[in-house]
Amino acid sequence: MFVALFDTLRELPNPKFSFGKSTEYHPNFSRDAGAACMYDDGFGLGLSNQLSPENKLRAVFLTISREHGSFIFNISGVDLDAAIAGFESYDAASDNNMITEWELSMILHNPDYLAQTTFHNGRTLLTQIEGGIVKRWN
């Protein structure tokens, strides 16, 4: 099961960046998928460690988008309602421990980022519809 998921993710255009809730599995998952992640030095993209957390994440979006790469997003544990609604600012998300939701919101509200994103739940690829994702549960 995981082999097929990783095979598919490895075939996505490079560079790749993997988003998801902070767990002990995320760094290994990202490496197995051939993607950089926030646990890598310079976020695996050579970004300056002098950047603020917000600017570093914005640089991830710009770098992957500019280089026609891929975003890989694990939505497990993510508050989809908050991500879909969006945030007033990065600080509003940060103050509520919702950085992953802010990242997803950035993708959902930018058609270019959304087109470059593959969603999964850690086990299975999720189908994307035009305009984003659909929450099919409460």
C-alpha cells in the first residue's frame, strides 16, 4: 500500500516539498517521497535560516511555484474548516498552533499552488476537485 503511494509521490516534478502536521513520522515520510520538509536544514531548499518562520514558509511557496515543482500535503489531523476559512494573518494561525492549517489555506486560496499540490492522508492519495478539496464529513 505505502509502496504505491511513495512510487506515485516520487514521480511528481521536482523540487517537492511535503507539508503535514508535526509528527515523528513526517521527516521520514518526506524523505521516502523524495521531498524536502521543514525539518531539513534550510527547509531542504537552501533557504536562509535568518528568515522569520513566516517568510521561510512564503519562500517555500515561491520556490516550488517558480521552479514548477510539487507540493505534497498530508491532511491527516488538519482542521479543514479553519484552512478553508483562511486566516487574517500568519500570526493569527501561529498564535493558535495552526501553522499547518495556514499552509493549507495558502494552497487552497492560490490556484497556481493548488494545481501543483497532491493531497494524501498518509496512506492514500486523495482526489482533488476543481477549486480544491471537499470535506465530506462533519
